Amino acid sequence: MRQLIYRAMHQSDDLVITFEYTDAKGATTHRVVSPIRFLAQDRFLALCLSREEPRQFYLERCQNVRLARAADFLMPVAMAG
């Protein structure tokens, strides 16, 4: 997972990542983000294309992380949940 995030960080014009994220309350949403940097071993900062603002994400709460072409998404991306 970290390798996919790292790759998207370094190819930010071309790649984003998609994943299901479970928040602290247990709610799961589908996210499309452009990663910015790792904040620590357990989390990263990214531009959330749904909320159109930076958010931090805990790696342990991310499921089904995949790379996607950035050109396939326009902001704001609907946040399905």
C-alpha cells in the first residue's frame, strides 16, 4: 500500500489513489485522493478530491487501495458511502 501511495505522490499529475476509508466512528466511504506526503509511519496527507481540501488518512483504516488515472476524475468527486 505504501508503495502505491508513494508512486502517486511522485506522479501527481498522472495518478491518484482510490480506496475505502473507515473513519473513527466506523463509517466507511469511498475516497479518491492525491497524496501529498507521509506524516508518520501510520498516516499520510492527501488532497481529498471529494472535499476539495487536504485530509490526513490512517493507513490501517484504508482498504482496497488502487492507483487510478488522475485524468479520469474531476473535482469534486462524489463520496459514496
